[in-house]
Amino acid sequence: MKTFVLSLSFCLYFLQFASSQKQNLKLTSEFINGQLKASAEQYSKLVEEVPNGKFPKTFDNGKQEFSNSSWWCSGFYPGTLLYLSEGTGNAGLEKTALDKLKDLEKEQYNKGTHDLGFMLFCSFGNALRLTGDSATYQPILETGAESLISRYNPNTKTIRSWNHNTWKFPVIIDNMMNLEFLMQAAKTTGNKKYEEIARTHSNTTLKNHFRKDNSSYHVIDYNPENGEVLAKQTAQGAFDESAWARGQAWGLYGYTMMYRETKDKTYLQQAENIANYILNNKSLPADLIPYWDFDKDKIPSDNKTYSRKDLRDASAAAIIASALLELSQYTKGKKAELYLSKAESILKTLSSNEYFANVGENGGYLLKHSVGALPLDSEVDVPLTYADYYYVEALIRYKRILDGEPIIKI
């Protein structure tokens, strides 16, 4: 049975690039390893709080909030534990993660969500990569991939996101994050249908989700009968025409990954376009931790979100940092230096006392000040599991560059 591996030539490419980039790195091994160690210590505290059969969600007003395995964030907690085990050699965290996966296995059959990339690939995908136990984890991933593509509609040429009745066939920019799961399924099974669906979804999203300035809508609603675009709206952004910060981050990460997997320069160009939109945006603060929406200054004063419009979103920053680190590997010269430098700055800021919690505080979560959905008054200015996941992923990716290893290991 095939495993999730990169080709030899791809690995050699990254080794050569990492060597050439090493002299330009601003963060030290001591800094990165220190943050990984502190993160592992913090998550050891969180582990003590998590009930059997439950998954961490957030910590709000002094109270822990947990979810069932069907919540879209369920894969991030075991995934973060696995990353931390990888980065620190803490075998206890790996065991905790692998034990927790037993509570998540049933989600491989879940055809009611598009979030299976988050739920299964971030968890079981990392487990397979680190343990090599294909007999246990490969069937789960293959079944999950089948569940995910059950939501694909050949008329819209997209994978459906939500099931609720507000829209006919909603597709959100977040859905780009589930495509890595399908690209890897194509490799491990040898079945190209997974790659074809991922490419088609990416191309349709590229056509319909982005404005002329390369910012992204949150939700595109399609007619499931003929693929016609019915509406371009938002659910978590400030207003329909605004650029919700985490949505821009999902797009950046998704198209960077799609270039890695396909070598299609159209995807690389789109990733660079999104990066330029983010990094050159006049509302991006000097410390590079974005406000929850890049258009927050256009919110009318009578809008319910106005009084909190200046909240930052550490989760968006963490995703952007991880994506920029990878994107820097696919470009050259000043462009590569820019992406790398900006990722370093974000990591440094997220690792400061302003955002990185002291051990034993923040409910056991790493990062403070994330925003889930401000218009819905949901998870506002709180820690979130996916903020932690992408922060640790960025640390791991940076560590690999420092060590002269390929930044991506699958």
C-alpha cells in the first residue's frame, strides 16, 4: 500500500533551497525550540482538562468549552499534539494524540460536512506520517476522502460546504483547505478522481471567489442544477463585500498547497496575488497580526460589530505565517525574502507576551486573541484550537528550514 510521501526530486529541491535560505534566517534554533518546548508544556496542561470523548474548542470567560467529534475543529487538537511530539520528542503527547484518534474514527463516514480535511487529514494524516502505520490509518483516510467527494457537484464544479437552507449550494473559501486531503488520496490510492475534483474545485473557486484586487468573498452560492452563481456574500465577515481576514488566509494557504501538489503556475500566481493583497493592505497593522476583517473601518457606527471592530485575529496570522513560509520556498530573490521575513515577523509577534500565553494560563491554549465569527457573536477574542495548530505548524516548518530539511513532509 502506498504511503503519503514526496518524490525524491521534490525533496532534493527543498534541501537545496533550504541550504541557500539558511543564511537569511532571522529566528534562531534556540527561539524555535524554546517556543515548541513551551507549547508542549502548555498542551500538557490542556490534556488534563479534556474529557473522554470530547475535543477542546475554546476557553471563554474562565470556562472550558468542548465539542463532540463532529465539530469541524475536532482534528486540530490531536494534530497539534502530534506536531508538538514531533518538534520536542515528547512521546507522551504522541500517545495522547493517538488515543484521542479513537474518538474521531467514526467521522470518516461523515458525509454531512466538507470539513473532513481539517477533521481527518490534520489528525490521521499526521498520525500516518509520523508512525508509518498504514494498516491502521490509511483505510480511515481513504474512507474519509470518499465521504468528502460525495459532496462534489459536477454542475457547480465544486464541493458543497454547508447544508443549511440559507443558500442553495454554498461554497466557502475555507473549502480550499480540504483539498490537500484529496491530493494525497490521489497519491496513496492511485485514483486520479480525487486530484481531478481538487483541481476543478480550485479552478472554479479561482474564477468566482476573487475580486479584482485579489481579495476573496466568503460565500459563493451556486445553482446546483446549472452551476450559475446566485450570490456572493459573507457569514463571518463584516459585510458581503468585505475581506474577512481568515478567509484571505485560507485562500493563501490553499493555493500555495495546490501549487506544491500540481506545479500549476496559475495556482502559484494566485497565492502570490493573495499574499500581496494581505501584505500591502493599508489596514494591516505594523506587527502583521490582522484585524478580523481587512475592511473593518468601513463598518457603520450603528452596526452591532462596530464597538469591537478593532479586534485582532491571531488565528488568521498563524495561518498566514505557515502559508508564507511555504510560499517562500517556491519563489526566488526579493520575493522569497519578503515572504520569509514577514512570516518570521508574525511568528515573533505571536510568540510575544501579547499573544502567547504563560504556561497554565489561557485554559491551556497557546495563543490569545482570535476571533471565530464576530457578526455571530461566536468565539470572540478567545483562544481557538486552529490558531494553535497553525502556529505550531509554522514553528515546525521553520525548524525544518533551520535543520536543512524539506519544509513539507507528507
